[in-house]
Amino acid sequence: MIAKTVEIRDAGTFIPALAVKLAPVTEADRYLFERAGYGITPERQREYVVLARIAGGNGQSTCDPYDWDTGTMQHAHAWLIEHFDEIESGAVVDVEYITGKRSAPKRSEAEAAPIPMLGQPISWADHDRISRDGP
């Protein structure tokens, strides 16, 4: 299996998620994927990407983009199935860009409004900006 974190973005939306491509490493992996219904061969199994919202233990996960109850997750998941191998872990999946509503993809929220690590000093300017605009 190959796991990557992704930052799913849409209009006013930020969703941390984990995408896992079912790429069996061992025969046991291949067998379990087969028994779970993901095909017999490793080639067929690699066509599946499981997407999970990572929300402090309350996240949903599925391998079917149409199981999601929002267009944001459906579009992001379908795009990830087609482009998984092209992205790095931590990539931004911008649904507005994917659907042609934006001419350029959004930057990561980590770059646009970084949140200081616990225990790290924060400037008053950053404190005021985060208080005003949010993280």
C-alpha cells in the first residue's frame, strides 16, 4: 500500500485526508485485497484508492468516490484515482481548480496561514493575524 496525506480544498473548505493506493506488497496483502473484493491481480488492485477523512478519529473512508455525501469529496476522490501517482504526500487537491472555477490551484493552508508548533514563540503580528483571520 502507498499512503499519502492530502489537503482537500474547495470554496471555504479545508479537509485533511489520507489517500491509500491498494498496491499489495506481500502475498498476504494481495490475498486479503482479493477476499475483500478488490480483484485477483496486483494490477487490478492498484486501480483502487481508499480516501479517508482524518478528523480526530471520526473520519469516513471509502474506495468509491460516489459514497461521499458532498461534491467536494466526490470530485477530489475521483481526481485522486486518476492522479495519485503524480502527487506528493501533503499535496493540495483544489476542487475549484479541478472543476474549472479557478484558473490556478490554491496554495496549501500550511503556507498561506501557518500555525505555530506548540511551545514555539509567536509574534504579536502573527497572533493578531490568526485572531483576526483564523489559522
